[in-house]
Amino acid sequence: MTRLLVVLCLTAGCSTPRAQLKQELGSRASDWLKCPQDQLDYQELDRLISTTKVKVSGCKREVTYKLVESRWQRAADNEPVR
């Protein structure tokens, strides 16, 4: 079953569900942008098997995060996101 899922993701192009992006990046992006989480918008920029780069925008600001070694990092300064 796991192999079938991996094959389907590779052929169909899986993306990270928006709810998961909000959970993983919401509070970090909200703090960084000084904007409430419910006003944030998430846009996938790059995708391999799953989302690898996301732009989060809100309150007339934006920040880009990339997935590096299973950790989200701000793309501009490569500082690991905590």
C-alpha cells in the first residue's frame, strides 16, 4: 500500500495539504509578518514529491519558506525556523 501511494504521488504530483502548511508555518509566519494567522495566504512555489517552497503573505507583507532536510527555513536568510 505504501508503495502504491509513493507511485501515485510521483506520477500525479502530490502537494502538502493547506491545513498542514498552516499548522507547520502559521504561527512562525504570523510572528514574522506581524499579521494574524487567519489573514495569511499560502502559495506553493515549488513542488517535488511534496511542497518544497511556500510563499506566505498577509497584511501587505510576504515571506518565503523552503523545506531543507525536513525543516522549514526562511528562504531569504536561510536561518532555520524554530
